Amino acid sequence: MTSPHPPAKVKSRKRHHWIVRVTHWVNFVAIVIMVGSGLRIFNAYPAFARKGEMFCCYPFEHKPIPAWLTFGGWLGGARHWHFAMMWVLVVNGLIYLTFIYLHGDWRDLVPRKGDIRDSWQMVKFYTFRRKDHPHQGKHNALQKGAYFALPIAGALAVLTGIAIWKPVQLSWLTALFGGYVWARYWHFIAMLVIVILSVIHVFMVFAVDPYSITSMITGNYDPALSPEARNARPFYHLLPPRRPAAPVPVAPPPTEST
């Protein structure tokens, strides 16, 4: 017998602790300023090879970064902003990593056996070679890979940045990265990785899971709006799924009186 009551609506669940939300938005602001000011510093000498030398691995030697991508106005101003944001990012990153370790959220991010297989399934889904969204937990395998790589790229950016900031006092660290020129290059590559992963992250949020923006503000998230529930690819099925209509109760047929 069909129940006359409609299925209960799934309530929003707590997804992000306030510490995760605050550190996320601090990172967003700090990374934008850090990258812009770093590019302004780079433009003071937009090459990696010393004068009269050649460098193998950068095809745009002596071509400055467009000014609209830079921040700080001038070299000295950019350096002040860059170093200020460096400490903000370091402290903010330590708070975040300490919290997810103590709170147990690190389990949602560390690589696991089968992540490569699951990542390939997500690629197949996004390229329309698979119909249904692969089952996932809090994050899909591609997200986990990106979120796990970001702190590593951040740590590399900090260490190489310190190496080129104090190349004499910390000569052993500068030498560890191959010398001043290579330490500067790896610093640039770490920045590039952070920018690429961040741009992909922002694109996928708006193209696949715009409802997660609210969860990063309030902390709450409706499972019925997840990409898995909506079977969402980039720019496909962005609207919430239609909830089934409540069944209309059918009155039993009248019985004949005897």
C-alpha cells in the first residue's frame, strides 16, 4: 500500500567548520595579493638567467608580465605586500593544517588506493564517456588530488621564497634548490601550480557545484544539491533535481451492503 505522505526532505548538513571557512577566505585574499606582488617583483628583472648567460627552461626571458596582473605599484611596495602576505599565508596555513589534523578532516584529503582509478572515472564522466556520476564522499578523487597538492606547492613556495630572500645566510637551503637561479625558478613554478589549481578550483565551483559557495560561508550543505545527486558536469544539470510529487491517495472502492 502506498503511503499518502510525501518523502521527507533531506535537511542541510554541517559540512565546513568555521575555522576551515575563515582560513579558506583568508587564503583567497592572501594568494591574490601574494601572486600579484610577486609578479611585480619579477618584472624588476623578468628573466632567470644572469646577464650574459642563458637559461634552459623559461621561453619568455626578458618579457615582463602584463602590468594589470601585478600588484604593489612599484618594486618596494610590492616587496612590502609580498612579505606581509607571506606571513599571513604561513600562519593561516599552519592553523588550517593543525585543525584538519586534530579534527580528523585530513582523512578526506590524503590519497588512497584506488584514487587514480576513481580520478579516471571522473574524467570519463566529465567528457561524457560515462553516464552516471561516480560515487564519492565529501570530495571526488580529482578534488582530493588538487586539495592535497596545494599545501605541497605552498610549502615549496615558502621554502624557495626564503632561499632567494636570504641566499647568503641560508646558503645551504639555496644550494638545496640548485643555487639562486634555480631556487628563483622553482619559486616561480610553485606559484604557477598554485595559480593553475586555484583557477581550476574556482571554475569548477561555478561550473559544477555553485551551491558549495553557500556552504563555505554558512558551513551548511544540502546533500540533494551535490554534484553526485544532480549528476552534474560542467554547466550541465546545475539546477536542483526535481523532487517526486506526493502520491495522491486513492479512496477504496465502496462495498456493497448486504
